[in-house]
Amino acid sequence: MADLRGDVIILKAVLVAGESEQEVIVTGLNPETGLEEFIRGELLVDYGSGWINYLWNGSTYESPPDSPDMPFEASGRVMFTSAKTEVSAKFESPGPLNLISSGSSVFTVTPDNPDEVVFEASWAPISGYEYVAVLEFLGGSTDPIPFPGESGLFPVRFAGPFIDPVMLIRANDFSSFGPHRLRIIAINPLYRDLHFYSSLGEEGQLLPMPSNTSSGIGFATAVSRLDILLEVEP
């Protein structure tokens, strides 16, 4: 790939089981600049009951509004066709993330006890899958919680994939009072490996990356996710 051929198609498809709206990125290598650029063609996704034609929105592809939700624990196929070539891939969707136990979603955080566990949850494990977690502040008070030390530590504590289907959140994982969304995502090894590569190096050359495509490079994979709304009170 070091010669930066312009006909190299890079497919990046991450689909969410149980949801009909997903975005798929398709790029190509510009032989003059060596950079990825969005390319247009026909993108089809099959969840097992027939092909769905994904719609171009100016930069990425997304499923049409009337398409069905992608089923859990299903085999799927992705096919992208441009004027030059056709890229295809297969993927497996995980089962749903089902909570086993969960603490109260409304809790108090006190600045004098920054390491206190304020929320915990566990879910049924999905064989062959790992998990990533994202904590998002949904708005409200922007006054920081006056911890004596650092706060907002959630991205540090949960920087990469983990295996145990358990989540413990401490007070100083938050930095503000108000509503938050905790998102747990079940991922397979292909998605996990995507955390540790950059598709293009500083010189514009492709670096080694996980790929399950035919006639191209990139990945198609499916995840499932669980959202929990949390309210942090003073």
C-alpha cells in the first residue's frame, strides 16, 4: 500500500445491533496527496433478510429512515461498489446487553470523599466480547465539583476495553453535578484492535490495521450498547 494507489478503498463500518440508524464511512486514497478522502458509490448492508441500500449524506452513509433494526446475534454482510471496484465484508452482531443489577441512578457526590463508589452495575456477559465505556455530561450546571484533587477521571480509569461485565464509578469520575449518560458498548476483538492503530501515518502511508474486507482494506463489525441515565446531586 506504500505506493498510495488511488483505487484503494477503505471501508469503516460500525453498526449497532438493535438500532436502525448507523453511519458507515467509506474513503479512498488520493494518489496525489496520499490522504483519505470520502468517496461515493453504492453501499448495501444485509442483516440476514435482504439488502438495504444505505444513503449518502454528504460525507458518510446511513441507513434509510424506514429500515428495520439490526437484529441481535445475527450474521451480516456489507458491500460497497464504486466505479473502480467492489469491497465486501461479513460481520457478526452481539447479543443484547442485559443488566443483572444496578445501583440507584440518582445519587449524591460529596467533595470530601472523592474515592467513594457512588454507582455500580453489572450485566450478563456476552461470550467472545469485551466492553468499552463512555460517560457523557448532558448539560446543566457548569460549576465544577470542588474536589480537593483531580476530577473527571472516568476517561482515565476506563481508557480501553475491559473484560469483566462490572462497572464501578467513583465520585471523582465526575467533574460536574447534573445529568450524565453512561454508555456500555459490547465489542469484539476486531473493534478492540481498532483502538490501537492509525490508518494513515504522517507520510500518508497506510499502517497495518485489522481488516476483514475483500478487495479493499478496513473493517465491518457490529456492537450493542446499553445506556444508563445518571443524576449527580450535591
